[in-house]
Amino acid sequence: MDISLQVAIIGLMGAVVGALISTVIPAIWRDRRAAKEKRSNEKRAARLVADELNTAHALIKLSYDTGLWYSDPDLCNTVTWQKYRSTLAEALPHAQLRSVCDGILALGIIRNARSHHFEQAATFSLTQQERELIEVLGPKVNLALNVITSYTED
């Protein structure tokens, strides 16, 4: 083989290797960095929603245990869930997402019962019907909290 042909082949191989190094490797790093950032955002969203559910669960349990509704209606809102539910919908497996959605729905029903209570009465005392509602729906909020908390620990 002619020496000039060998030099040309080596030069061509160098150009191909150089092109691969300058395009493929940065693309791999960029994809890995994007995946890591996405996972970080999902974890952050899960931690914030877990905090929201933890507060709500604690207030519902306190209300049930004391027989009195919690005083601040904004403490059991789901603003964080509304903001991050699409992020969590992508991150959580279907069964886990369904459990969290059910818990958020149960929380909304309990909040509505609380709001309706104060439209009807000037007392903080729970009625028997409201206690039964919490007995049925409270565990759904607790399950949602457990599911989202377990996701943050992965």
C-alpha cells in the first residue's frame, strides 16, 4: 500500500474519531445531565406534595381525635399538588399515581365537608357524619402520603 494512501486513511480515521468525540460524547453527557435534572425535579415535586399531604393528614387526624375542625381552611389546600401533578404523573407508576390522586380527592371532599360545616354552624365540633367521613376518607389521604413519601426515598 502506498504511503500517501496510508496517511490519507489515517487522516480520515482521525477526522471520523474526532467528529465522534466532538458530537456523540457531549450529546451523551447532555442527555445524562437532562435525565438527572428531570429526576431531581420529580423528587423535589414529590417532597413538596408530601409536605402538603403530611400537613393535611396531621390536621385531619387532629380534628378527628379532638372532635373539632382545624381552624385555618388554607392549611389543607392542594396548591402544590395542582402545580406539580403533571410532573408526578410522568414520574410515578400508574398504581402509585392512582393512590395519590385518590388521596388528594379524599382530601378535597374532607375540605368541602369542613367548609359546608361552617356555612351551617358556628361551632368547631365535628358532627357524627363528619367523623364517619373522616374514618372512610382519612386512610386514603394517609395512603397517598405513604406512597409519595416512599417515592422521595428511592
